Amino acid sequence: MDGRILVVYADFGVSVVILLISLGLEIWAFFDCVRHQANAFEAVSKRTKTFWLALTGVALAVGAIAVLTYRGGSPVNALGLFGLAAVVAASVYLADVRPAVKDAGRGGSRNAGW
């Protein structure tokens, strides 16, 4: 087998993995947002549940379109600027909003304890 063909297959495989990980983050962010109560978002001053549902929902749609329309090449080309923004939005939700809303749902503070 020619070395160039192996590189093409490896590039395609890595690109698909990157796209699927991105889609997984977007799915996780959207469904996590769905399961939290609306008043928990406002209690921790993290916008509204509607805002985050819309943002993560659009991110999920962009990620799904990127995966479904991927035909090879760089995953950045498949994702584009909108795909990058979608991954960033889902990541911001998971890194910043989710922990605060999760704590608000329990009624405790993350800093309390030990």
C-alpha cells in the first residue's frame, strides 16, 4: 500500500474522531441544560435557561450538520467558524455554567465543606 494512501486514511480517521468528540460535547451540554430547572440559572446569575437552551441547541445543530456533511479533509473545514463557535459555546456551558447550576440545584456552595 502506498504511504500517501495511509496518510489520507489516518487524516480522515483523526478528523472523524475530532468531529465526533465535538458533537459529543454539544450533545452533553444541550441535554445537561435541559435537565436543570430554570430558576437555578437565574439564582447563580448565569443568564436564563432559555438563553442556554438556544445557544447549546444551535451548537448541537451546527455540530450535527458538520458531522453529516463531512466528506474528508481538515475537520476545521467541516466545522468552519460556526462549528468552532459551537464547540466554544458548549465548552463554556460545561466549564462555567454547569458547575454553578449544579450547585444551585443542590442548594449548597462549592466552597463549603472540608
